[in-house]
Amino acid sequence: MKKINVRPIETLGLEFEDGTIKECKFSAYAMMILDEEYEGFSKVFDDAENKPFLSGAKLLYAGMKACGNDVTFQDAKNVVCNMTVESIIDLFYFAASTIEIKDEKKLKVPQDHKTKKKTKTTNKKKN
């Protein structure tokens, strides 16, 4: 019998100023959402270089929706508008590591992310 190893999908928690935590996962289901709604995973990543906030919102929407959250694209845009570019870039790196993109050169995200230090993805709730 042939065996295929399946590993658990790591969850990313977005912590808001009021203590609320929203989860997202970049699973195969999240990638299907990107395929169905936004011309695919590769297109979203390619567009990130020129439109990091819009692409980040698409990626975040798919990840949050994959967790079963009752979320709209507008909700994801509201969250991303309160994130730094560095946090959005971290979101892309997290998604890429989850789906095992090893070659960072294939990721076309803004290049001002010079350090590899991990930052806590904390967002302020929009009033």
C-alpha cells in the first residue's frame, strides 16, 4: 500500500485591540477559494508586488473563510487596512510556508521586508 503523509495545517491568529482573535488557515480549501473567486492563488501572489493591500485582503479573506468564519471580503479589507505593509508581507510568507513554497524568489511581494524577523500580526479594530 502506498502512503501519503498528511500534515496538520498551522492556524494563524489575528489578535485585535479588544482581545478578539480571528483565525485563518491557508489550506487547500483556502487555495480553492482563491482559485474560484480571484483568478487563483498565483495571480494573487503576483499582484501583491503592486497591490499589497488588495492582494493581502484576498489572501486573508480566503484564509478566514477556510476556517468557517462568517466573513465577507469587505471584512477582510477592513482588517488589512489596519495592518502595516510588513504584517501583510508576513501574511504572504506564512501562507507560502503553509503550502510549502520554498523558493522566496517565486514570491512577488514588496521587497522592503529586509529582515526575516517574525512580527506579531496584531490589528486594531476599525471603529
